[in-house]
Amino acid sequence: MSSIEYTQSQSASPRAQPIRVLLADDHAVTLWGLRQLVESTRPLMIVSGSAGSCSELLAHSGLAQTDVVLLDLGLRDASALDCVPQLVSQAGVKVIVLTGELNPSRHREAVMRGARGVVLKSHPTEHILQAIERVHAGEVWLDGALMSMVLGSMPGLAPPRSSGENEHSRRNHSLTAKERQVVQAMVKHRGAKSLVVADALGMSEHTLRNHLTVIYSKLGVQGKFNLYIYAVGRGLAQPPADTNGPPPLPPSAWGGLGLGGGSLA
């Protein structure tokens, strides 16, 4: 794990408490490197503990004082995917998967079970810190490549071939020109605060919220993340090209597309 210089995002406000991170990996060297990485950001983040297996993780005394779990998919005693629902529902923590696997179905499964971020071990180390900060703030972290893989593996996002096509077409055509602009702006500025999107559209945050309420109702989605998936999958907007690393997706309630967890509201 290389040493890096990490700067807290300018949009983040000062915190009274640090982000408490629990590390789960069954390689001692990796755990040591992750601990050094997280602790290097003090007082922004601290390590609340570490575990080398699912059973150890779920029974860890520090879990109750944890905000974000950084979870390796390859824990030795069980599939780490089996830990995710319990961590999310019982422990109430946010989970980021850290993995060397390039299998999109595994990434998709992690998201469906409640993980709010996926970071590849091949990514720059600063991406891990950015993901922790963004996920703790209520966002979801998937870079463009991973998002494409996850979307591409999701049933229902391929071109429709059944009677469902008429329903999706009806929903899309129910949007006004202004509502389409709002959808496109939400996709273009994924991860940005509402004020940024509202300014780009030349409207107030209150007006933007009103538009989004109507759009969610018309399209049958819940939250910004589900809107992003629907809009990209149904051709209402083109995803932005990546520039400097993985821009995080906006937060959402994962339940809207049957994904099962997250804060994309």
C-alpha cells in the first residue's frame, strides 16, 4: 500500500467526530497497509478495529462504534457477500467492498446485498479514502467502468423486447421537456449536491426537488441513484465520461430497483 497525500474534499464540512472505519481482510500485510492508510488521514478518519474472517467481523466489539466497514470479498471462512446484509441491517454500518476480483456479477451481488461502494485493489490508494468519505456522507461509490459492468449485468436494463417496452416508452414520453433536462442534469452531475444541479439548471433547490418528486412518480423510481440507473439504462441520458478518477454516484434508497440497501435518496 503506497503512501499518498490525501486532501479532504472541499465540499465536506468539518466534523466533530472522525469517520470510524473497521477493516476486514484475511491478509496481515494488507490489513497493516490499510490501517496505515486510514490513520494517515487523522483526524478525518480512524480505525475502529480489524478482522480476518466473517465470524470475527460480525462478533467484533468495535462494530458498534463503526461507521464504515472496508470489506475484502475473499475472507477465509465464508463468502464476504454473506456478511453484507447482516452488517447493514443488524450493525447499521455502511459497507465498501475492496476486491481484486473483476467479476461484475460479484460486484452486482455486493450492491444488491447492500454494499454502498466497490473499490478495486488495483485502483490508486486515494480512491479508498475518497470512497470512505463519500459513502459515509451518504453517497455510493462506483467508478464508470464498474458502473458499466454492473449495469450491463443487471436484468431489465438491456433493450426491452416485451410488452414492458410500451410501459417504459409511456413513462419516458410522459416527461416534459424541462423534466428531461432535469434528468439529464442529474446524470451529468452525478454525486454533486442539489445546489450544484439546481444552479446548472437555473432554478432553486426547492424547484429542483419539486421536479424530482414528479419525475420519480412518472418513471416509477425512488431516489437519485435509481433515477441514474433508469435514465442511463433507458436512454434518457448519457453517463458522463470519467475524468479524474471515479466520480461517486448520488446517494439513493437501494430498494427502488430491488437492490436492497443504500442511501441514494
